Amino acid sequence: MDNAYPGSIDISIKKARTSVLFNGVPSAGLYNQSQPGQPLYGIEETNGGLVIFGGGLPLVKDNYLIGAIGVSGGTVAQDVEVAQAGVDWLTSS
């Protein structure tokens, strides 16, 4: 994406990895429970670094988790929209 930060590459990889490491939970699915005072506070520091905001979505085919897609470089809402387009393409094939 034009003018995206180079750090977005690592963020997108970690968004996808977060989803896979937690059996297909979208990366944003851990956000609320990882806030101060919540039971998963600090979880983003585990597993070599997780990303707990939107843009990482599971890829499921025939009821099997086959991977995940991670998108970064836009706003969180844009990242989720682009990731969802990738998921939709895969599941429509």
C-alpha cells in the first residue's frame, strides 16, 4: 500500500499468527480480555509477540483451520475489510 509504514509488514504477519496460535480466534478477539485488570492482560507479550487488534482473520476451508490472513497498513477498519475480502475469496472458491 502506498505510504504504508514498513513496520506494517511485521504487524500483518503477527496478526495472522495470533489468529492461528489461538485456533482461529480473530486477532481482535483477544483485545477486551487483554486490557489492564482483565484475565489475559499482557498476552500480547507471549509467543514472540502477538497483535490483539483487528486485521487478522482465520482461513477456514471445509471446517478446517488452514491458516490466517493478516493485513496492516490502513486503519484497523480498513485492515479488517481487506482481510475479510481475502477470506471471502477463499471461501467462495
